[in-house]
Amino acid sequence: MRLAWFAAVGALALSVHAANYPCSGRKGGVAHCNGELFVCNDGSISGSKKSCAAEMGGAARAFAPPAARSPGDTECSCRSGRICVGPRGGEYCLSDSGAKSYRRK
């Protein structure tokens, strides 16, 4: 009986840990780091508050400084490391699907 209880608690702990990992679910996992941000396999950036460089270890590429760009500009792709600034000051990049992926402040 005790063994089954410990197994159930262990399985629950593992599932909770997996749910809190950056780029989990539909994002497909972490592709690489750009500075402190996680770039996901779907081309978006993660909303995680964790430091990618600290979690993944080693040096990480840095994002280019934010620049004002038009929303359809392909230079703002998350994979390229370019960050755009919207009309109200929000910093974002474009995922592979073209959706805006906003950077946490």
C-alpha cells in the first residue's frame, strides 16, 4: 500500500515539473537561448521568468537591441534575434506562424 502511494506521489511530482518547463506543450520544447530568453521550436519566445542562460548553461546569443519596425517586417522573427517595438512600447518578435510573441518586462 505504501509503495503505491509513493509511486503516485512521484508520478504527480514529475508531471507538475514537466508542465512548468519553458516552451512546453504545443511550443515543442526549447530550440535555443537568445540572451535570457528561451526560443521555442515553433519560433516563438517563451514567457518564462527563468533565465535561459542559467537553465541551459553556457553562453547564449544576445537579442539585437529593440528597433521600431512595421508589423509585417520579417526582420523581427524570433529566430533571427530581432526584437521590434510596437506603437505603445511593447517589445515583440514574430514566430514562424507570423504571430507576435511578446517579451516579458
